[in-house]
Amino acid sequence: MTIPNLKHSPKDSSGLSHRSFISYEFRLSTSILLIAIIASFCIPISCEKKNSSFTAKERQSIDSFILSAPSIDSLSQLQKELEKKGDKLGSIVALRQWGKKLRDESRFEEALRIHSKGQEQAEAIGDTLEWVQALNNIGTDYRRIGVLDVAQDYHYRAWILSKECSDTSFTAKKNYVVSLNGLGNIYLTLGNYERADSTFRLALKGEQQLNSTIGQAINYANLGSIFEHYGKTDSAWVYYLKSMALNTEIENDLGKSLCHTYFGSLYEKAKQYEKATKEYETAYQLMKASKDEWHALNTLIALAGIYHTTGNSTKEMKYLNQARLTAERIKSPEHLAEIHTLYYKHYMQTGDYRSALVSFEKATALQDRVLNMEKLNRIQNTSLNIERNRQMREMDAAKHTLEQERAARKTGFAILSFALLILMGALIMFLYIQRIQRRNHLELKKMAAMRENFFTNITHEFRTPLTVILGLSHDLQKVDKEEIKRKAQDIERQGKGLLALINQLLDISKIKSAIGKPDWKNGNIVALLTMIVDSYHDYAHSKKIDLQIHASGEIIMDFIPDYVIKVMNNLLSNAFKFTPAYGKVNIRVKSENQQLYIDISDTGKGMSKEVISHIFEPFYQDKSDVHNIGTGVGLAFVEQIIQAVSGKITIESEIEKGTTFHISLPIHNRCQQPTNLNIVPPIPIPPEAKEKLTDDCDEESDCRLLIIEDNRDIAAYIGSLFINDYAVSYAENGKEGLEKALELVPDLIITDLMIPELNGFEVCRQIRSNEIINHIPIIVVTAKISKEERIKGIEAGADAYLCKPFNADELQTRVEKLLEGRRLLQEKFAKLSIEPKKNEEQENYSTKDIDMQFLTKVSSIVYMQLSNNKNTEVSVIASNMCMSSRQFYRKINMLTGYTPSAYILRLRIKRAKTLLGNNPSINLNDIAIKCGFSDYSNFVRAFKTVCGITPSEYRRENCP
């Protein structure tokens, strides 16, 4: 059984709980703000205007005096005497306390009458603090008798007055919190749990700021009730327990009683009837001493219900009869309806159907009576509207008086407004100037960044071919004649690439600065375009690409042949570069409305929207475009040419479907000089085909280098320096380099800084953070030579930092010295693998050094396997280290110089030496078994191989 309507019994800020007994079928207003604004117009006079001049000391004195009155009769007598004496504040406080005591005894109508009188007196003298308290008390009284719409109005008025009042005293803040609590109880009663939750949390925050223990206890209980409604039992327990702790701290019996009732409800819902009964009984015992029969009824009904559920008819009837008498005495039809419902269930259970029918009829009649109260609410609302109209008339009169008072201030306000207007204008002007200056600053900053980026990239582009040129020139002085031709070809290719880059940059500069007179011609531009496209047919055929041009006939116009050739060469070269075999490259030419339209389309890989937005920027390169890195000025050059002749170029592209460049040029026929296509031979510039570098697959090599470089020529040149002495592998971007490093576990990595996918810094950082490859030395080779870049490289984990163009001897020396340093570490780690630790210094060192940490982890796993009599094979240890056998082999070999099998054997012998030193009496056969040797002779042979002596001889020498 669940307790009827118990979930609508939250405590309010007066220390009481609110019980819902009417099933309302209406919605609340969607916004508290709108109601607050409407209610604010019902307040005739502002807080500051009406606030009286009573001091805090006077209020405290009156409160202490009134609270000393022990009973309702004494308060009644005291109030009359104070009113007769003319002590207005004393009379108001007496009425407040008198009404509270009446309400505590469930005499709600009398309490409402007394509190209403207190409100009239407080409003009359303009005492805002007492006025707000009276409004809150009246709202609570109305809530107790179920007139929720009127109650809501009073709590709102109290809330608005509290917000508008400038008083920051404890009482003023408490009034604000109490009004929130009252509104929260109304929301909870009406089932608006979301708004009730937010309102109670605001009230709780206010009580915490006031350090009010009882207030916090009340709001914790209310929030717990909301969680109980949502079915969140665990959260409900948390809040109820917080409330109980606070009530226990201040010994508030009423609060503790209500908490026990809440506990019983939760236990009952969990079908833990014995615990629920115990909690209800405890609540009832605490409630006996109180005159608050309203709350006592909740406990009595709950007890009757739980005993009905558990089949204890005697106690059920005892509490039902007691509850009925109490409800009849305080005239609570909603409680009587629940009580007779329980009578009905009892008689049905016992088979007394006649009595059950009588109880059912009574319960139905009482429920009808309760529901008819909604009609009474509507009548009261009508009366309230009449009262509000009267208040509005009074408010209009007050406004008229206020306007007369303000008339004298209009001149001052006008002057002040004018001054503020001038100041605002000045402020707006100042802000506008600041905004212009900031915009200019940002533009200058952007231009500076673009300029810096341009020169950074162009420096990189110059240094890349120069590295190859100078390096190969240096090598030509040393190598045999057979290699001279190949290296001379590489030098020629790099030199031509550098020359082409410089020429393009000079062309861009000329176009931008308008230096030189363009060589305009007049003629059939379609013929020139056809010649250019025809020059690419052989290349297209070799690449199995379908190349076609479609023109609508002759188009006579002015054009600059050199510009046309350069634009078409750039765009066709790009189209071929990105179009795979069996793809298509189409050129469409047409004229319309004195405009020439040229479309160059391909069926290549396409571009994303982000790439399209930057495609005409100098040196921009799609990060995912690993295989087609160029100089980065071609399309920027094309755009400059098109703009120089008043044309437009746009691009549309879709990934995996292709790209189309749209060019539109104005058609003019002003030039008198005809073109002569015979003396303008178009030279095709197909994209340079570069074979991908292949890795050295020599597994026998003692040492492997990984070169991460996006420029094929640089990578090939670096690889040529080491190909005779090392196995060399290549990666074209940071992501591929990281994957190959994990796969191959090379002995050394040489990486560029400006590479796609992951830059050199990020590659260094990820390698240093990976346990499998963090031991590998890294050399960074880059064109970025600033001090900041060097520091970043060292911080990222680079062991050496070389600038392009680098000296080949220096690079080779760096590689040799780093590998030599690794060999010295191998000897050190190999020595540590056989010698037992003798002091704490080694142990401390091992925790600081990354490589020692790895070897220590391997040792720990090997020893753990030995201790558990498990297999110590290489594959098992590698699996425990979360590595492949290949990775484990390369890592161990790199760190120690031993194969994993040999290193594990040394660890087992090291364990044997430790056992021999620590346990002189232990049998040698036992030691052999503990170290993973099933055969003693194998143990002796292995021990002698590693240490040079037998175990017996070692024991005699080291364990006397």
C-alpha cells in the first residue's frame, strides 16, 4: 500500500508541511516572470517609499517580548493591550505570532483572519518587513485550506516586495526565502515538479547563506519529496537523511517526525513493511506531544494503511478510528475521504459488505465535496478579481500623486538625460574608433602573418632542392664514374625545379606590380587552346587518360598568348597529376554574352571544401596529399594572371568524383596586332613522375634506419648516404612514419619537420610516449632554423637538429655517434642484466630512466613467470609486454645487444646468482628448478656459459 497523498506533504518554511487534497486539472503559467510583472503592478507603493524607520534593535526587543507569551489567550490579550496603547509594531508582531499558533493547532480560518488583520496594519504603517511576513503567512493559511490560486497570489506579492526591497537584513533575506518556499510548495502540490525543484533549490541556497539549520532541513525534505515522486529512491534517501541530520542537530521534533514518516513511505514502497511500520510508529510517538493535528493525521492514516497491508486488523481499526475523530474535529473532508476509503477496504477484506457499502458511499460523498471545492475556488477568484480592481483604483490614485511629485523633478531628469546622451554619444564614438583601430590592427597582423608564412615556405622550398644539389655536388667529388651520370641527372632536375620556382615567383611579382607591358594579340583563342591540349596527347596516352577538348567554333578576341599557355599548362598539369589511369580530362570552350568560358575538368580524387577555400593561397597543400607535394605557387600564379586580365576563376570539386576549374574572361577586340601561332610553340609541362622509394628488406642487417621525408629526392639522397651500411626504410608522412616505427622498431629515425599528417614535433612526442619505440634516437632535418624551432624540437624529444642544406658528413657523424652511444648503453644494460643489485642507487636510477624502466618491467615479468613455474619463452614474455615478437626482439636487441632468448637466459642466471647469495644452504637442484631449468646439467652449462664458472664454484667464491 502507498500512503495516499503523502507525496504532496512537503514542509514549508514555517516548519509545517503542505498536503495536497484536490486533484487540479489546470496548467500553470509558462513563466514566473510574467506573473511577477503583473503582480508587481498590484503593489501600490515601493519598498523604499513605504519602509518604516524601526531599527533592528527595536524589532528584536518587540519580538522577544511577544515570544514570551505562552498561549493563544495570552497573545490575544497582549495584542489588544498593545493596539490600545498605540504600539503599532508590537500589535503587528503579536498578530503574526497569534495567527501562527492558531495555524499550528489547525485553526486555519481563525489564523487567516488574524494574519489578514496584521497585513492591514503593516501595510498601513508601511513596514515592508512585517508586510511581507503577513503576506507569506496568509499564503500559507490559504494553502492549508486548499485555496491555492489565492495562496499563490499572496506568495508572489511577498516575493516581489522582497526582491524590490533594498533592505539587506537577516529578516528581509528570510522573507525572500520563505516566499520561494511557499511558491515551491504550490508547484509541488500541483505536480509541477520541475519548477518546484528549481524554486526549492533557490530557497535552499538562501537558507544556506543565512545559516538557517531549520530552513535547510525543510528544503532538503521538500527536494527529497520531489525525487520520491520521480521514483529516484536513492536520491530521495540522501535528501531525507540530510533533513533528519539537521532536525536532529536542532532537536526539532516536528521535523524528525516528518522525516520518519518519509522514511516509512520509502520503506513501504520497497515492500519492507516491518521497517516502514517502525518508522511510522516512531513518527507518531514524536507527533503525540504536538498540537499539530494536521500533520498527525498523515501519520495516523499511514499507520492504518500499513497495518491494513500487513493484515493487523486490530491496530488498523485503532488508528482509523483515532484518525476519523481527529479529522472530524478539525473539519478536514479530504482526510475523511481517505479514512472512509480505508474503512471500505477493511470491511471488504473482512467480508462485511454492508459496512463496506456504507463506507464507500461516505468516501464518495466526501470526495465529491472535495472536488466541489474547485467551484468555491472559482467563486473566490471572482471575489479576488473584485478586490484586485479596487486595489487597481487605489493604485491609480497613488500613481497620480506620484506623477505630481515627479513633475518637479522633470527638469533635473531632462538635464541628466541630456548629459547622459552626450556621454553615451562620446562613448559610442570612442568604441567606434577603438573598433576601427582594432580592425586595422588585425588586418596588419594578418598581413604580417601571411608575409611571414610566405617567406617561411619559400625558404623551405629553396632549401629542399639546394640540399640535394649541394649534397650531390659534394658526393661527385668522391664517387666512381659510374655514379656520376645518375647524380648529375638529379642535380639537373633539382636545378630546373629551382629555376622554374624562381621564374614563377618573378612572374607573380611582375603581374602584381604591373612591371612590363603585356604582349596583347588578337586572334582565334580556340586554335591556341587546341594546340596546347594537343601537345599533351602523347603524355595522356602514356598514362591511359582520355584527354578531349570541346569548342563551339572560332572565338576571335584579344589575349596574351604567354598568359594563356602558362594558365593552361598549370591547370592541365594539375589535372593529370590527380587523375588516375583510365580517367578523363576534358576542356570545354564557349562564348556567351561577350564572355569567354573555359572549363577544365578531371575525374581525379577531388578536394574537400576546406581545401577549396585555400587552394589559391601560395604554398597551400592539402595535408592528406602526400604524393603530390609541389612548389605551391602554381594556382596562386594562375589566379594572379586571370585577375590581371579582368577575368574570374572558380573551382568546384567533390571528393572521389573530380574537380572542375571555371574560367571566365571578357571578350574584347581592341588590339590591332594579330597573333602568329607558328612562332608561339606551346611547350607542355606534364607533372613529374616520381617512383616511390622502396624499403630495404634485408632482415639480416644489424642496424635499420627509418627516414620520414615527404620530398622523394631528399629522402633518396639521405638514404643513399647510409644504404651501404644500414637497412633503410622510408615513410612519406608522419602517420606512416609512426606506423613503420612501431612495425620495424628501427635503430634510428631521421625525420623532416614539415611533413603531412603528423608534423615532426608530433612524431617525436608520440615516439617518446610509446613504450615500444621510446628508446629510438631521432634526428630532425628541416629548413626551419630559428632558435624557437630548435628548442621545440629538443623539447619534443629530438636527439639532434640539423638545418637544410645539411652537410652529409655531419649527418653521418651524428648517426654514428648516436648509435655508438646506444652501443655503450647496451653494454651497461647487459652488465646490469647479470649482476644482482647491490645498493639502492641502481634501483633509484632504474625508476628514472625510461629504458631501465622497460628492462625492469621485462625482468619483473620473467621473475613472475619463474615464481609461478610458468613458461618464459620469448613469445609469452612479448605478449605480457603487449608487443609482437618482432617488436620485442628489436627492442631488446637495441637496448642490450642480446637476442630476447639470450637476455631472458641471463635474467634466469641472475636470479640463480641471487638465490645462491641469499640462501647458502639451498640445494643447487632446487635453484635450477626455481630458475626454470628442468634439467640440472642444462642449468650448470648455462651458468658456466654466462658467468664463466659453475654454480658450485660461484657459491664457494661468493658464499663462504
